[in-house]
Amino acid sequence: MSKTLVIYFSHEGENYNVGTVEVGNTELLAKEIVAKTSADEFKIVPENNYPGTYQETIEVASAEQKSSARPKYIGDVDITNYDTIFFGYPIWWEDLPMVVYSFIEKHNFSGKVVMPFNTHEGSGNAGTNETLKSLMPGAILKGDGFNMTGSIARTEEGIKKINNWLDGLREFIV
């Protein structure tokens, strides 16, 4: 029997164009996917949390990116028994957050159907689907993924859009 997992990283605190939030934009989408698919979930939580303010967070994210940092995260999940993996993240500086690289590099996605989704504030997927293809050799990435501005993710329109995307993926969802 096929099993589905939702893996995601999301940032709480001050988000660009949204304000201060207790639940990050990407997590809102991840929770909707979990609710719609009854998938298991794993949230990538950095060992050292990112700052609460937007300006401080982008400064840390930029420094991590420039140094190719691989921040540690708390806990882990065994992806061996999952066939389908939804993989979510925000776009930071036109790329995956570095803690997401840390997670990907510790796991073998070969043979898994991977469906990326992200939140952003104007950069779409920023080429991250190609990045994921190179980081997940042997994985089967479906389509161009799903991307949504964070401010839309927090609306009824955003929930409708993620559900429409999921409806189009019925053949891959348990």
C-alpha cells in the first residue's frame, strides 16, 4: 500500500508582506495538504531558530547562503516506507533555505514521487525545481510543483488554489 508524507520547512515570526505570524506561510499549505491527503508529516525545525524579525532573518539567511552553511535540524523522519512525498519550503534569496539543503542531503529520495510546493513573495519557484532534481537523483519530480505568494496562502483564495492543485494530483495521492 502506498504511503504519503509531507515534509516542510516554514518560518514563524515576521514574514515579508504578511506581518508577524505564529504559523508560517508554507506550514499553512503543508497543513492543508495533510488534511486533504491524510498524509504523515514532518516539519524541518532548525536547531537554532531563525530570528523573529524579517530583517534579521534575511540577514542570517543571506550569510548562510554565502557560506553554503548546512544548519542542523531537530529530529528526523525515515522516508524509506513512503512512496509519495510533498516537499515544501519558502523561497529565500532565490533559493531553498540552507536548512532544507541539510535535510535533503541526509536522505535518499531515489524512486520517490516528489511534489514540491513553496511560498514566496514574487519569485515563483526561483528555479528550485531544477535544484531539487539535482539534489534528489532518482526521484520522480512531478510537474513544476506548486508555488504561491505567502500573502495569498493566508486567504480563502489560497486554500482553494492548493486544493485545486491537489485535485489534479489524485493519481499520486493515497
